[in-house]
Amino acid sequence: MAPARPARVLLVPGIWMPGWSMRWLAKQLAGEGFSPRWLGYAGVSGGPQPTLPRLREAMASADAVVAHSLGGLMVLEALREAPDVPVSRVVCLGSPLAGSLVAAGLERRGLGFMTGRSRELLTAGVAFPWPATAQVAAVAGTSARGVGRMLGGLDGPGDGTVSVAETRWPGLRAHTTVHASHSGLLFSRDAARQVGAFLRGGGFEAEA
């Protein structure tokens, strides 16, 4: 069942991004009648252990979640542990749901401190089957500007940090791509438009 409007939308950033990095996207969603708020967390120094309980608590008063990068993995893991949390839809922006080659490459190069306590989740991705009932969708970027390009760790098209293939996951209801870099997904009008479409109707707009 679709959430009542205006839907309460929780925005969750990526590993190195503060909560307010979701401000632009929050403004776009508010303009479409949603009621957004964001939740920050310590992805490197904290990792999943202290973050997942906070996420479950925050999602208890949300109808939907939009999460960037590691945030998407955190959200799906929180819902795995508490599948009855009443979130009906989740949109992951550039989240390496199938595992991150860049995170694995950083570890091999002795730079694992850059992913810290989230390293295992980033490299492994989200396991499937998955017990929650929320509808999950992913938006992937195709403008390859980012750390993955410098490390040479991406396979195929991607956003410079996460490949399109890494954003695919068996539990997805919908998947689409937009021309944006990894961080640029947070400021892309095309991405915001697709997020709004999925939150409203459970599907993405057809690509032109």
C-alpha cells in the first residue's frame, strides 16, 4: 500500500557525507509535497553496529527512505533485522548493493581506514533472500568521475565510485540510470525526479 501524502521520507547519506548533504534533495522532495528529514551517522568510525539501531528507530516514524551509497546498505540491513518496521518504499542512490570493488581495492592497497568499520558491509553487499516487505529501487549514475576511476577498480559503466552492475540486486522492484557522478546523484534533477516517481507510484519514469 502506498504511503499517505505527504509521505514522511527519511534521507540517509553515504559514508563520508554529513546528514545535511541531503539538503538539496530534501528541498526537491518537499516541493513535491513530501515531508523529508535526514539522519547522519559515523560511517567510518562508527559503522553498522551503532548505526543500525538508530536507523530502525528513525524509520519507525517514516513512510519511505531515500539513501545514498553506504546509506542504502545500512537501511536494507536495518530492515533485515527489523522487517516489521512500517517503511513501504526505499530508493538507493548509487548504493553498491552487490558489493563494492572500490572498497575491496582500498583494502588491498592498505587504505582500508577510508572505509573503517563499514568495510565488511561495503565489500560484501546485501545478502539475498531478504525478509522485509518494503519495495526497493535503485538509481545508478553513469558519469564516471570519482575514486574508482583513479583506482581502476570499476568494471563497466558507473558513477566513478560504484559501477552500474554493483547497484543491481535480486530484491529490486525497479532500477534506472541517470547521467551523474557518485556525489552528483545528490544534486541531479533527473535522479530527484525518479526518486519522486518511485515514492509516489512504486516505479520509475520511462527514460526518454
